[in-house]
Amino acid sequence: MSINADERGGVPPWGPTVVASVSRKDAVGIEIRRAIILGRLKPGDKLTETQLATSLGVSRPTVREALNQLTREGLIVQEPYRGLRVADVTKEQIRDIAVARVGLDMLAIDAILADQTGRRMQIVEEGWEQFERYAFHPDPVVQHEAHLAFHRQIWAASENYLLLKLWPVTEAHITLAIAEDQTARDDPERAHRVHADLMVAIRTKDRDTIEAAFVAHTLTSAEELITLLGGEETQ
Amino acid sequence: MSINADERGGVPPWGPTVVASVSRKDAVGIEIRRAIILGRLKPGDKLTETQLATSLGVSRPTVREALNQLTREGLIVQEPYRGLRVADVTKEQIRDIAVARVGLDMLAIDAILADQTGRRMQIVEEGWEQFERYAFHPDPVVQHEAHLAFHRQIWAASENYLLLKLWPVTEAHITLAIAEDQTARDDPERAHRVHADLMVAIRTKDRDTIEAAFVAHTLTSAEELITLLGGEETQ
DNA sequence: CCTACCTGATTGTAAGACAATCTTCCGTGA
DNA sequence: TCACGGAAGATTGTCTTACAATCAGGTAGG
């Protein structure tokens, strides 16, 4: 696990698709998120600054800056002077995440439906097209990122400045919830279908229909995950 | 502007009320937020890492960690290799902040109203009592923090894990919006009254009444602020 | 007057050092 | 044998110094 291209034979670990260069700090953050998405770093795993700095080939100050950000987002839990852990979420928290997400999604939807020009709906359509392009990509990280990008685009379509500011923390928690859900990552057909259902509902432009779809998409999925986790109390 | 108690005669700059010690990094963050609240740092003001480190009496790495966090929250805007600025918000963004806040507040209220035990409502009452204790404090920073603490407590009362994770970014934007509103800071009577009105509405336990109160409290205030800002486009 | 280059300002990153805090293990005493 | 205290190791928190990278502004030359 290193972010220096020269150590990996030319292709940086965050892949060839990033056009704008990213800072080392951001690259570290990307790499840690990927490791969580891929299950290489699991909820509860312990980490240290020195270990991460060494394996990522950067200095401790650089890794600290990335970790501070991940900590603030909620992906990493820091225990001063003791080390760090990949965050895990309890079943109750998974439900809370879903409840808040539906509320926030509906805030976005209200703004989209309020738009008489159709421009915001168009932005959602473009997000859907992007999603379809990558929904079946062989790389599970690309699939996950396509999923996140689609949901982010719904919020972006609302053109609400604060919603977008809240996205990174929300994204981190979506990632954590999905990291608990091993099966979700392995079923791109299902992932595509549930998003297609969402898109069908959005196109009706009927608020109640859309809300029911988001509840099904998010809350119901959360309850299924909680059932799957069964007796495993994750905290 | 320094965070070392020994340079200030014993009392740390963040005041004697902090019981748990805070890290230097956190103390730096607190100090910069206070300066923004007090208007000593104004929207658009330019800052440099070196300048802040010197005046706060800490090292550049420490200041960087604090600034990274403030940047992520939205209080500071960073321009790589050029310097930093106190964020300012446009009138449209002030409206967006208010719209999103009402939505989030109502998410919290829904969770509070759903609670049959009355425990969550009790938490709101305790938040109100705390607010009343400090609403007329002579220090405007204490007043502002009392205001933030009261609103945070409404979210805390929802016991929704993700809502609380979203609070710091929301708080930063409340602070920015209020920093634009010079008059709001100077009228603790009015501040107390508008929060008392909110509390009266919350106690009715009628969702529509509460929503109307939050709209009046947040959206209407935002529109008033936008009118006050008049022709001054802050972007 | 315009363009190019150089310099200054500032951030991004690193290395090494040490302080602070917490945990674990070992030794001693009861 | 158990409990307590102290020491050592692990890890973060903070600092200092240094240099690379990038951008903006000013000056000089054409």
C-alpha cells in the first residue's frame, strides 16, 4: 500500500482516471477510503500513524493531516496517545444514518421538484447516465464510487450550498454502512436495479412516490443489513 | 492573539470554563472561531499560516492541522500556495443554509416527537435552561456559543448519530451567516425572544406549528439578513 | 506597451527530535 | 499467590528546521 507511482510501476494507486493532480495528503485519504471499501481495512481494525506513513510512503505530518480529515468525517476513530481504529457502526447507527439520509435526500428532491426549468432534473439524469457507465465496472471500488457519485449528484442537483458541504460526512457514513454489508458489494446487478427503481420514481415527479422509493432504497436496505448482521453487535 | 496561558497571565484565551483540557490544535481552532464570531476576522480577510502561527504562539504544523479542519467545515477557504481567507457567503448561500437547516431541524423534531417516553423532549428543555443561563451574558462569544449549544441540543435530543456528525459543518455555517449579520450579535433581547418563541412552539408538540416556528426562526431571519445586506454582493 | 523572467510569498512535504499520555509487563512485598 | 507500583515501550502531540512546489507581482527589455 503505497501512493508513490514509481513504487508501483507508473500507475498511481488511485488510478489513472484522476485528471487534476491531488496533494499527497488527499492521495493518502483516497487510499485509506479505498482500503475500507475493499475490506482490506475492516471496521475495528487498529492503525498507527507510523505504520500508515511507512506503508503509504509519506511522512507522518502528511499522514496526520489525512487522518485528521478522515477522523472528522467519521471513517476513523482516534484515541489520543493510543492509536486509531477504523470506525464501525452499530445497528442503531446504521438506522440513524438511513433515517437522516432519507431526510436529506428529500430536501434535495424538494429543491429539484421546485425547479420549473427542468435544469435540476436534467442534472439528475446526467448523474444517472454516469452511474450506468460504471455500474458494472469490474473494479468494486469504481462501482462504489459510481454509487456515491450518483447520490452526490442528486444533492448537487438541488444546488443547495449547505447540502453539498454536508456530503463528505454523509459519504463517509454511507461507506461505513456499506463496509458492514459484504453482500452488497458483490451484487452489481442488484445495485443497478435498486438505483434504477429510484430513478423511475424520481422521473414520476410525485413527491410521495419518490419518498417511498428513497425509504425503500435506504431505510429498508438498512433494516435488511441489520437483520443480516443479526446477533453480531458491532459495538 | 495567543493561546498560551503563560503569555496571558494565567487564564487561557478560551476562557476558564473549559474543564477538559484541549489539544493545542483544538485551542487554535477555538480561537479562530472566536475571532470570526467577534468580527476580528471578517469574511474575506486574508490569512497566512505563518502569521497565525506567530500570533497564536504555536508551530506551523499545529496551525495547519487546525486550519485543515476549519477549511473542511467551511469557515476558511484555502487557496493552495496562495494563502487562506475567511469564508464569506453569498445571499443565495445564506438562503440555502437556512433551507437546509430547517429540513435538518425538522428531522430532529420528528425524532423528538416520535419519542413516547418524553425523554427527548426533556433533553430539549435542558438545552433551553442552559441557553437561558447564558443568553444575556456580557460576552458576545458566550452568547453565540449559548445559541449554538441550544440548537445543537435539539439535534442531540433526536439521538440521531448522523445528525450529530453533521453538526460541526452546520455550526460553521451558522457562524458564517451570523458573522454577516452584525446587528444580530448586538441584540441579546431579540435573540432570547426568538428562541423563546421557538421553545413555545416546540412545547405544543404540533409538527406544523413547530415547522412554522423554525421557518420563522431561520428562513425568515435569513431573508431579513439578505435584505439588510441589500446591494452588497458578498461574493 | 507587451512579454518574459526573476524574485518573493506562501503552502506542501519531509526528517528528526522530544514531550505527553497510556498500556503492559515485571518485580517486590505482603 | 496476588496486588500494587514503577518502569519501559508504544503511540500520539508538538516543535524546529529545511527545502520543494506553485503562484503572483514587479521589473526589464524589446
